[in-house]
Amino acid sequence: MLSKYLHADEALGFLREAEERGFFIDKVGYSAVINCFCQKGRMDRAKELVNEMISKGCTPDVVTYTAVVNGFCQAGRALLNGLCKSGNSTEAREMMNTSEEEWWTPNTVTYSVVMHGFRREGKLSEACDMVREMIRKGFFPTPVEINLLIQSLCREGRAIEAKKLMEECLNKGCAVNVVNFTTVIHGFCQKDDLEAALSVLDDMYLSNKHPDAVTYTTVIDALGRKGRIDEATELTKKMLHSGLLPTHVTYRSLIHHFCHQGRVDDLLKLLEKMLPRQDCRTVNNQIIEKLCSSGHVDQAYKLLGKSSENSIKN
């Protein structure tokens, strides 16, 4: 009961009193006291008691060792987390290197804490190294963790490194998903490296990772900015063929780039394929406003007429 309520010193004192009176303390009694010290974070005392057990011929069991391992993990994670949050991720990394000498072994949580510490400090190369070591040890980062790191790399213009890291994670069996691919594609688009972005899109198909509406819209917008309207049109059709609905961002991007190139008739043809798939009154208004502002009033009037006819039919 003393151990249960974390009265560690009192529990140990009672254990000593029992021994003085001639009682043999078994592994159950020792384990209870050891667990108490572990929960209090007093790992040096817990280690001394384990060694004492062994010296007295009382063999620790799985309960004893589990208490000690959990204690070291809790103490290690708390200290590592504190170091990383205070900007001392390098010190936390050094602590991990000596962890096995201190009876605790880094796990997925440990690696994640230090990796994100490096990421927040802008030490992205060190963060990538942590991910690679993590995978070598048999721990796999989640898609969310992978995305946070590759997103940070892309923000610094290091899209090539982001792609390399994502490919390494994918090849090692990590659960890389469509969001990770889209982040890398967006990174290349931000660098104005459209060919690299299209290459990653091809890799998605080859890896059986199906692009979503955000992926398509990212590439469609990049193609539009480059004036490659025909390719943007074909990719939009591919998006529709795959059963995906365009977002308002997709429409806004297409309207802007087609009108900027003066290809209003081509825009209206494409929209005829897109609009019937969903209720897009807001999109219609957006198109009409853009057409009017760009001097294509006749086309805007025709579109308004078609919209009115569709409203009456519906």
C-alpha cells in the first residue's frame, strides 16, 4: 500500500524493518518498492535495489524489469522533450547515444521527439538523419511526421532533398501517402521546376498512389502559370475521368490562366465538361465576373443565359 501511493522511502524503510526482523523479502516485495521509485523518477535508487536483489539471490522477473524500463523511458522522454523544446536538440541527440548505458533504449516516441526538435530549430539535415536512423532501427515515422519534415525542406527550397527522403521512406516500407507526394509536387512548383513536379506525378501513378483533387489542382495551376494551357486542359480531363470533383481553387486557377491567355472559348468548352458534375452557382458567378472584367462581355452574357436555362430546368 505504501508503494501504491508512492511513499517510496517509507516503503523501503518498511522493507528494511521486515528484513531486520528475519523476514525474507521476495521479488514481489522488491518489485513493488522498485516500481515506486521508478514512478517517482528516482532511477539510481531503483537500480541499486535491483542489484541488491540479485546479490541476495532474489532473481528479478519480468515485472521488476518492466518497471525499470518504463521508469527509464519516462525519465528519458521527459528530459529529451524538455531539451528539444528549449532548443537543445543536439544535447538530446547525444543523450540518446548513451541511452543504452543508462538502461533505457530509444523507441519511436524518442526518435520522433528529437527529430521534430531538430526540425523546429531549422536543422533539417540532422532531422533527416534521425528519420533514417529511426528506420534502420525498425521504427517507422507516420505519414504526418514525414510530411512535416518534407514540408519544411520544401519551404527552404530543398525540394530535391524532400523527394529523396520521401523515396527512401517509401522504399523502406513507410506508409507514404498522397499528401506526402502532393507536398513534394508543390515544393517543385514553388521552385518553378515544373518538369520535376510532373516527374513526381508520374511516380505517384507508378507507386499506385492516386492523386487527389489537391494534387491535380497544384499541377494544373503550375501548368497555367507557364502558359501550357493545352496540358492543363488534358490534366483537368484526366482528373474528371478519375471521378474527382474540381475544387473552387481548381476553377479559379483555370479561369484566371485561360482568360490571361485570351482563350475564353477553350475555357467555356472545358467548363461545359466540368460544371454539370456539381452544383456550381458560385463558380458561374466567378466566371461571369472574370469574363466581364477581362472585356469578354458577350461570352459572359451567353454563359449567364445558359445558367438561367439550367436553373429553370432544375
